Amino acid sequence: MALSTAVKVRILMLLLATGCTAKPAKAPPPRDAGVRESPAIVFLGDSLTAGRGLAEADAVPAKIAERVEAAGLDYRVINAGRSGDTTAGGLTRLDWYLRDAVRLKVLVIGLGSNDAMRGQPIASIESNLEKIVDATRAKVPDAKILLWSMKTFPNMGEAYREDYEAIFARVAASKKITLIPFPLADVAGRPELNQPDGIHPTKEGMALVAERIWATLKAEL
């Protein structure tokens, strides 16, 4: 049976009245509202940091994260390693990790190996490392900075090898940052602890590298 015009009008008015008086649904709070991520330990490095040839969980930053958690420390660990990277490359990528959102608290620099393999000038390597430290302090003045001490291959020549290995202690002293003793000391040259390329540690080798780094890093946290 067709509704009369009067009835249609009454129904429409009731619908409008119901819509106007109904309480709007309360919007849910934003996800993680008011929650800030823990301060970050950033490992800025090359393939040794990235964990080339290994599962992500076996790379140095992940092994350090395990130790941080076991110690009950409130930090998150960021793997900022990139295979093939140089000190110049690390410098160009640094700004991303200096953003306020990252909450950088500790920077661990593990760069220089690829510079040496390419025969980069000693002065350029040293300058790039100093610029990384200076840029970090300019943006995050209270950040703690640590630098891996590195060694290079004998085929680069004795003079270059000596000059190269002296860079890291010199930068650490001049910039007043913490020097981490050569992390590969217990691994380099041992076939059973290195992948077939003879350069990148195995899972077992990387665990030893992480232990040497942690021995210095834990005191800074």
C-alpha cells in the first residue's frame, strides 16, 4: 500500500531528528599515543656491520642488541651498515640517523676498510671520519661516539698500512671519542671463522667480533 505524502513527511522528520540527536562515535586514540621509542645505538658501517653473507640476526648490531636487552638497558640498536660503503659514503648517509625521530644516543663508526682496499688517500679517510664526528656533535651534542680501530691488507704496502692503522687512534685522541680495539683481532686470518672470501666472518666469527665490541661499548651505556 502506497504511503501518503503526510506519512512520508513524518517519517522523514523522525529520521532527521534521530540523526541530529545521536551522539557521534568517539574517535579511538592514536596508536601508541604519547609513546616514544627508546634512544638509539646506531652502527654506521660497511659490510662488516651489515653482516654480509649472514642472517640479520647474526650481524654485529643484532648481537649487541641481545646483550643490551640482557643487561636491562633501554636502547634500541640500528644497523646502519651498507656493503661496499666508504668513509665518504657514511658521511653522506649520516644525516638520516641524526634526525630527532631517531633519538640517537650512541654512534658506533665502523668505516674505513673499503677506503683502504681502494687505496684512498690517508688524509681523505681521516678527514671524513673527523667530519662524521663533527656533524654528529653539531646535531646531537650529547651523543657518545665510538670508533672501530681497523687494519688493512699487507699488499697495500708497509708504509700505507702503518699510516692507515694510525688514523683511528689519532682521530679518537683528537676528537676525544672512544676507540674500540680492532674487532677482528680474534677472527682475521682464521679460515674456520671466515666465509669463503676470507674477509667476512662466519656466524661464529661475528659472535667473537660482537663480544670484542661489547667489551668497550657496555661501559659507555
